Amino acid sequence: MKFLTLENGYLGAVIEDTAVDLGAAARELVATLPAETLLDLVRAPEGAAAEVWAIAHRAVALGVACRPLAEVRPLAPIPSPQRNIFCLGLNYRAHVKEFEKNQELPDAPIVFTKSTTSIAAPGDDIPAHTDVTQGVDYEAELALVLGRDGRDIEPADAWDHVFGYTAINDVTARDLQKTHKQWFLGKSLDGFAPMGPLLVHRSVMPAASEITVRSHINGELRQDSTFDNLIFDVPTIIATLSRGATLLAGDIIATGTPAGVGIGLDPPKFLQPGDEVIVEVTGVGPLINRVAPG
């Protein structure tokens, strides 16, 4: 089951190479749609996704409210979340070592957030912010979207709180990150969180070893790893974030980036105006953005 947020902000589904406008399909098919937006679906009771998916299949079978996916320019799956994106830092072993060869692996998850106003759609330009930074970098990541509230969640129950996953580019101003001795400012500039294009339901999520996380810059492969290389896995992340603090349906968790970011290269290669950045997470489709002209 794969979903997206259409250009008009409403719920869509993707079956193979076909996109379905679910609101229009429900009206044509005289069906009851349990959610109008993807965020509504994420927050809906268990079983709503299967109901929506059944409507999508009927629509495709009858050719109702369908168009080629290539003609759609979706928004981010959750374009306006209720609060900041939770992010994990230094959560791939090789990424830790590319910053400093002798650096110890973290003994607990490193957590920061990105502002909601940093979220951008597939195809949007990444602002260069040349008046603020000269060190714009990319970070390909798998992001989880939660589908159930919870506090003090046990690791064994963590996956029950996940609706699905998508791709995110955790764009970072490295000079701001260094200057301010923390990560929020350097990661929260407007447009610094391109996300999407699809949100894949956890029921069809491949095994961690079968999910690749990659980035290409101007066609050059920079990052290439699999989701089983996390230092702290999903149950650990969710248990840590929910300890004494309530997580909410619709929350977004970016799980960390593999080695190969610009600052880790010798010499460093930061993004420049006009650069094309492609983030690929298995099943989600390519997340393509360009850096805006200066």
C-alpha cells in the first residue's frame, strides 16, 4: 500500500505507475472514504488504510479518477506536521567514522529536531541561503511516520506505532552546525527537509536488509547503504523517544544518514546552486530536488 499527498493537498494512492485521486474516486464510486488527507489516514483507526486501498483498486479497475504517476507533482507526504521532525544523528557506523576516524560510536541515540517550516515537496528547489551559509550538505535518510500515539513504548511494541515510511533529505548548513555547537539551526532553514514522494505502509515494508538508502549528486552515487546498518534500530529509537514523553500519530522520525555526505569527502564537496540531488529509499520512488540559483 503506497500513498501520497496530491497537488491539492488531498489523499492519493499509487498502484504500479498509476495515481488515484481518492476523493474523486470515492465520489464516482459512491464509496465512503475514511480520510480526506494522508495525515487523516495516518491518524485513522487500524484498518482504514485497507479500506482506502480497496477503493484505489476499484478505481484503477474501472479507470476512475486515475492518471499516470509521472503527471503528478505531489506535496511532501505530511506537508504540515503538528510538530518538529525528530531526527537521529550519527546512526550509521560508517557515517560516524567519516567525521573522525577514532571517534567512538554513540552509546545512546543522538536526537535533534528540524523545524516544520523546513519541509519541502519533491521537485521543489532547495534554497541555497547564500546569505546565511556556505556549507550546504545533503543527507539521504529513511523517515518513519507514526500512526498511533504512545508513551513509554516497549521496544517489542514499537512497530505497532508505525504507519509507514518515506524518504527525506536532511539538508544541513555545516558551518552553522559548527558555529552554534548544536544542530537545530543548521538543519532548520526553510526548504531544508525535502520529503517523499510516497509514503509506504508498514504492511508492505521490506526487511531492513532489503531497503537501500542512497543519494546521487549530479548523477554521482555518494551514499549507498542498507537500513540494517543502523546503530540504533527502530524499536530502540521509538522506545527512547517515548520514554516519559508522548509520541503522536503523524510524528515524523528521520532515522539517520549513511556515510558519503559532502563534509565527509576529501576535500569536502558541498552543494552548489544548480546541483541535482536524488535521494532513493527502496519502495518510495526517487526524491529529486535541485539547489536553487544563488
